[in-house]
Amino acid sequence: MQAAAPIPVLRSFDAAKAREFYVDFLGFEVAFEHRFSPDLPLYTGLRMGDCEIHLSEHHGDASPGAVLRIGVADVAAYAAALRDKGYGFARPSVKRQPYGMDDMVVADPFGNRLIFCTPVPQG
């Protein structure tokens, strides 16, 4: 049996802030949203290209402060596009790492860090 790619679950605390950050700023699409009833916490599936993540407001589903690495085709172009949006809580930049990756670190409103990365071209 071949396993599919893992789907990380990140803790969130506010649906509106999560949507503003993940959808409006980063460009993820909402794959689904689920509440067991209108007054209960939200569980959301997000997708960008082949990357899928879930956000949960449910206590115990995940711990704030997670770190997630997400590969992208051109992290420098992505960082520039994000800066052009003028989001009030992040002005991401790219840092070349000694292990051969260009990394852009962005913290979400809930204490999780997303590291978008692209391998440094060889040669």
C-alpha cells in the first residue's frame, strides 16, 4: 500500500483571522469547513496547489507553535507577491540557508510558523 502525503493540522482560534491570513494573504483556497453545530469550533481544510493543511479550533487537536515547511516553485516571487498585498502583520523576505534552500518564514496569527522554501539552483 502506498501512503498519501500527510496533512498537517494546525491550531487556530479565530475563523475570521484564519481566513484573512491563509486565504486572503497567503492564497490558500478553502476545501471545506465543518462545525458539528453553529456554536461549536470550526475545522477547516485548505489547499494551495498540492499542499493541503487543516486548521482546527478544537481544543486538543493541535498545539500552537507548530512549524511547517512548504515547498514552492519560486519562493522569491511568492514573497514579492505577498509584500505587494500590503498585509498589516507580515512583510516576508527570503533568506538563503546554508543547507541549500531559500526560505521565507511567515507566522500565522496563532503562533504557528510556515516556512515556504525553494531549493537553491545548482551551478
